[in-house]
Amino acid sequence: MADTLQSFVFSLTAMSGWELLGAILGIAYLVLAIRQNVWCWVVAGVSEIIFMFVMFDAQLYMESMLRVFYLVMAIYGWFSWRSGQGQADGQRAVTTMPLSKHCVAILAIAGLVLASGSLLSIYSDAALPYWDSFTTWSAMFATWLVARKVIENWYYWFVIDAVSAWLYLERGLVFVGVLYLGYLVMIIYGFRAWKRSKQNSCVELMPEL
């Protein structure tokens, strides 16, 4: 326990200003996403540009590549949330996705993890290539779910962030690891907030059915 606390303090004091700014923006993004505020995507875009370089420096190459995808998805998410589908305020409504599609997605992710993890372990000096690949491919799909306002995204993020927290702690990014542990609490709150929003949307639509 004392060693963990000492590592956290050392990581916090040694952390660059860019890493701190990225972490702050990451928290701001999640808070705005929970509130379904479309500006979360602008904040996310800036945060991911910063973390792209942080992850590359930590030799988490798949994580670094993931940040490029996040940047693209931030642009897509902005326009998707403003599409005005299914909600009176002009923004996309919270929805669900069939279990069969989730099963297909999970199988596809597993295949991609095995393929990229194997390639990274052979042709690079990547740290923890299979776990790095798991968080990368899973987060890509989960981010798409957020952009489409599919409520099940929160289930994926809970698993992804739990693994990511361990991954960052393993690579010495103690502050980011602790930050992701904090995300787990926010994810639970986010799921409940989106669930209430979905239920309210259903109630509003009832008279029209």
C-alpha cells in the first residue's frame, strides 16, 4: 500500500503538464457525455490529440493509434448527436442494440485482438501487446456505440476501463491508472443517467403510438 501511494505521488509530481491537461479534459469529456452535452466531442478531440503522444511515449502503440480513431470519432459524434433523430430538442435519442449484434461484435473484437496482438509481439517492442490490443479494439467499438447513443456502451466501457487502469499502472502511468479507476464510478452514474433519459423518451412518445 505504501509503495502504491509513493508511486502515485511520484507519478503525479513527474507528470508533464500535457498529461495533466489531457487527464482534466478526459474527465470533462465524460461528465459532458453523461449529461448528453454535444460539446463533449470537442473536448474529447483536444484530449485525444494530447494522449496520442503520451501513449506513444509509453510504448503503448495500439493505444496511441486508438487516439487517432478517437479523434475521427469525435468529429463523427458531434454530427451524429446533432442529427435530431428521435428527440424533440434536436439531438439523437438514447437507444439499444440487439444482443445478436453484440455477439457478432465481440467475436470480431476477439479475432482482431489475436491478430494484432500476435503481430505486435513479433514485430515490435510493444508492452503487453494482447492487452493493449484488447483495450484498443474494444474501445473503438464502444466509442462508436457512444456516438450512436447506444446505452450498452457503458457495459463495454466498464470492462475496458478496468483493464486499462491495470495496463496504465503496469506501465508506470500511475496517475492515469488511478484516473481510470475513478472512471468506473462515473460509468455507473452515466449508465443510470442514460437509462433515465431513455425511459423519459419512451414516455414522451407513448401518446403518439
